[in-house]
Amino acid sequence: MSPIKQLSIIYDPVNNSNTFTNGDVINGRVSFEVTKEVTIGSLYIKCKGEAKVSWSERRNDRHRTYSANERYFKLKQYFIQDPSKKGIEDPGVILTSGEIYSNVVKPGNHVYPFSFQLPHGNFPASFDGCHGSVKYILEVTVDRSWKMDRTEKKEILFVPRFIGVNLMSPQSGSVDKKMKLFSSGSTSVNATIDKMGYMQGEVIKVTSDINNSSSRDLKMKYSLEQIQSFFAEGHSNHCYRTIFKIVGDPIPSGSKQTVNKNLTLPANLNLSIMHCRIMKVEYIFKVYLDVPYASDPEIKFPVTILPAGYIFSPGQNQPAYQPYGNPGAPGWNQPPPQPGFGPSPPGTNFGPAPGFYPGPYPLPVCPNPQAPPPSYSDLYPNPNSAASDFNSVPSAPPFNPQHAPMGYPNPVPSAPQFGPGPAVPGYVPAGAPSGFWPNPTTQPESYPTKSPEKHE
């Protein structure tokens, strides 16, 4: 049996929605229990964002599978590092600074604090579709010689910040139809919706002018359709889903009417995905007349679904929706910096996805393509550098004295011993410097252990 028990990842939420956005800092802890002294080769945690698609098709009596993936970022922090493997990393991995502990782990409960700052960029929202997904994951790995690696994963929900995108212009369209079968005359529809971009849970306001000169009573209908598109190896696959379909009042024959309709979008509607090279999520809003035994005259409006709490352009009013990300962070209501990404190492795909499929959101621009890529500390400064004496207070369940660690003469802890702390959901420790924690008031309690022994 493995002496390492209850390996887990705990992170501190930054809002009531338990979501993260560009530039947010994820603070958390890796914890596990050790039943006897063990030597660990490497212990590290990764934070990564990536999209994957895959589907199978039958062609000429043979099944063919198409797949593709796209990485947005991969951050890594070591707690224990094998000196012989230092500097050997996959291309595109960005190492973050953190405490390095002894590889000899004594019996007891151990806690290793970590901190990641999510990069800025046009990354898509978390999504799980019919042939693909976009996921942002925390993954811890315990590597021991001659043993299978032990891993634990926890997914975080990522909601992008769409800043400076003007989707407030109204949309209008019209359609005419001449009746031929089982009816006579003609009909026409002019429709307008109030804008192009809508937040989750928001209302679409529709105004329709109908001229029913046909011999039949006709009904107005409204629908919202989601289109999922997946691309891999020169092929594509599409899935269609009707979000809602609503039938309005009848329009009598020979009448003209102006119909106003307010339609509420679902609060849990998936966000639009535009800046992903292998996947797109789009929405089409339709206004049409139901014509029996004939094709329906319809008007299609492409709409973009934005996160609740979307920051509108100056001069525009923002409805009071629960914001995503950390509203207590400095400059949260200001456009985030968009660093210029330099060339990446060969074979990598780090940084914002290229504009393979055009969309309404601007991509970051590299001011000098010939310049070397900026360092991680330049792009995403490590908050720990400004708070060298900061100690994270764990929000895990209280310590169980029945499993107290065994006593050793002159112990050298491999990590701060597990200490009790509040277990309230969404708890954020007080006392952190500005920009890390929303409520910097008092100094946090320090771990009741000696300083860990570092590797040289």
C-alpha cells in the first residue's frame, strides 16, 4: 500500500460564483497524509488551459478518427524537485517561483502552498461540447522512484473578460414571401433587436412589423439556436441545439401589426467561443412566421453571448449582474494589460490563439516580432515577491489529533504542518497585501512549524 494518503488540491475562491478570469490569482494548497517516512523525487503542481476536439466518421466502410488540441498556457510550480532533472521541461512550460522543500517527508499531514496568476489573453471560456471541450485544470503530481506517479486533478471554471468590444449596436432585417400553395397573397416582416451582444440571463427585446396580406392567419415565432463547430485535420463537424422556441399570438389575415416581445436568455447559457482555432460556439436568433405547408419567412440575427458582469464600453450602462473574477482586485474595472507575445519555442502553441477564424474580439499585437520573448516575471509579476513574509492560512478541515505525526528528535519538516483554519466556503484569509486578497486588515497566523530545509 502507498504510504501517501488523501492527496488533494484546495484553492481559495475569489467570488461567489467560484469562477476565475484573466489576471486573477489562484491561491491554494496541496495536502496529503504520510503514514511512514518516504523519499519523494518530485512534487509539483500545474495550472493549464487547453482545448481538445475528437470525433469519428465512417468513410468507405472504415472508421476514421479526427482529433486536435490547442494549448493556451501551462504554468508549473515545484515543491520538491529532483536536482538531476532541473531545467528539463516540456516546451512552452512556464515555471513560477515557490518554496522548495526537503525530499524526505516525515509521517503526518503536510501542506504545500501554491500561487498562480492567470495570463491575460483572448482565451475561450470553459466549455464541454458534443465533440470537444475547453478546460482549465489544476493538477498535482507525486513522482517517486520505481513507483507509479500519483496525480490528482481539479477543474476550475474560467470566464474571459471581453474588454473594449462594442456589441451594443441594434440589428435589423426584413423578409417578404409570396404565397403559392393552399393560400394566396403575400406577407412581409421587418424585425429589429436592440443589440448584438447579450449577457447570460439578459433580455432580448424584439420589435416586429408584420404585414399579413395573405388569405391565412399566421403566427409569429422566435427561436435561439446554438451551433457548435469543431475542426481537425482539415475536416469539420457541427452540432446544432435549440435553446428555446416561442410561439407568439396569431396575426389575422389582411392585418398589419407591430409586435414587441421580451425574451429572457437562460442564466446558465454557454458563452460564445470565437478565438479558438479548433472550436467555435455561435448563436443565431430567429424571427419568423409559421406558414402552413410552405417554407417559413425568417430573419436571422447572429448574437454573441457574454458573461454576466460584462464591462461595457465608456458611456454605456452596465446592468447589475454578479461579476466574474475578483472584484476586489486593484484595477478590476479597468482594461487589463495586453502584453505582446514574442516568438515561442519550436513546437509550442503558447499565448492567445491566432485569428484563424475572424471574430469581434481584438487580438494582442506583438510590437516587435524580432525581440526575444518576455520573461514570465515581466508578464505576470509573482505576487510573493512583494510579500516575502506572507503565509497562507489553510481553509481545510480542522486537524484530527488521532492522526498526529510521530515525534522525531530534531525534526526537519518537509512542508508546514497542517494547521486548523476556517472551513467556510469562499473563505479568503485576511492580512494579505493589496492586489492579492480583497480584505487586507490583519496579519495571518503563521504555520506552527520550523522553517523548511531548502535544496541548494
